[in-house]
Amino acid sequence: MRTMNNWLDQVKWDSRGLVPAIAQDVHTGRVLMFAWMNRDALEQTHKRGEAVYWSRSRHKLWHKGEESGHVQTVRDIRLDCDGDVVLLQVEQAGGIACHTGRESCFFNSLDHDHWAVADPVRKDPGQIYGQTTSHAPPPPEAEADAGAVLARLYATIASRRGGDPDASYVARLFHKGEDAILKKIGEEATELVMAAKDADPQKILYETADLWFHSLIALAQHGLTPQQVLAELERREGRSGLAEFAARTATN
């Protein structure tokens, strides 16, 4: 008979045993971040009174702030009406929830047809994590959920199909057709190559973002999704690149 953990049983865990978790500032109501929890993470969050999440990339629990010191003291834990989303109302240590040194991870604001940074950096990430350069990779707790980011961006891109070409850059590309989309992909790929040859980290990041963005437009043009690409990459995980090449050659 389950009694002690009955409240955990009422959460609708997905097929991976996870549930989305949103952290909200208890004082201002601002959404600070999105992450995932498994059963242990939610139980530890309740017991410790501090947010503990599940890192899907590292396959382990992580205590928010274990690297940065920006722990989240939990004042309330709520479950939505469908039982499949957890809301944490927290007091955010240092007033910084994002690994970029900003108050919230949601600092990009949609300005017409592009994302614009709307919030200032409160503290340099290099000072927070002790990195010697601002281009150093973020600590483990700061690993972004790439799938979620790509899904949100793709949804925005797909919504532009059939839109006013005079009001949206993406709508204009869709209106011009596949040749225009592929031409942009070629241009962005060339610019990434040039940035890499110049060994300019900021340009490499910028041009890679441009290339990915236009690749998402091509996916939408053909009715494909970034989730399908991620599934293909996951299929290849742990597989030798030489074996993959040999399999393709045999198939061809």
C-alpha cells in the first residue's frame, strides 16, 4: 500500500520518467527557467527545500547552483490541472537563474522576425564559474536543452509559411521558394567556413547559428522537423563513423 509517496504517484511522468519543471520567482512572478525532473529530483526538491533537477545530457541529478552558488530556495511546489507540469516558486540566490549571468533564461524577445536580447547581464559568466574566457563552455548545470530550443524556433519558422512576405524575412524566403532557401544555406555555410579559417570564436558561433536557422527553414519546407534530425543523431550515437559510412556505401 502506497502512502508516503502517494503525491509523487499523482504526477504524470512521461515515457522517460520525466516531467517538465518551471521555476518562477516567488516575489515578482517572473519565469526564471525551464528544466526537467524525475521522481528522485522532485522528491529531493521537496525534502531539501532547494531545487534539484534532472540533467538529460549527463543522465544525473543536479542541484541548481552547485557550480554557480545561485541556488533556488523553494517556497511552493505546484502541479498543473493535467498533472504533467510542475511549477516551483522560488527565491533565487543572487537574482541570477541563467548561466549567461541574467536574471532569467527567457531573455530573448521576438522583434518582428528575429530574436533580440531584452535583458542585461547582471554578472559576467566568467566571474560566476571561474572561466578564464567568456568563450569557455558553460558548466554542466548550464547545458541547454537543445531539443527544446530548436523546437521553439522551428515552431516560429513554420508559423511564417504563407505569411506576408513584406512583413517577415522567413515568409519572404518561403515565398521565393526552395532555390532561394538553398542559396542562403550555401551562403551561410561558406561564411561559417571563413569564420573558422579566421579562428574567430564569436563569428563561428554567429555563423553557425545562421546556418542552423536556415537549415530549419529547409526542414520546414519539406515537412521535416528538428526532432527527426535529433532522432537520427541519437541513432548514430556510439556508432563508429567509419561503420556508418560503410553502411551507407553498401546501401547505395
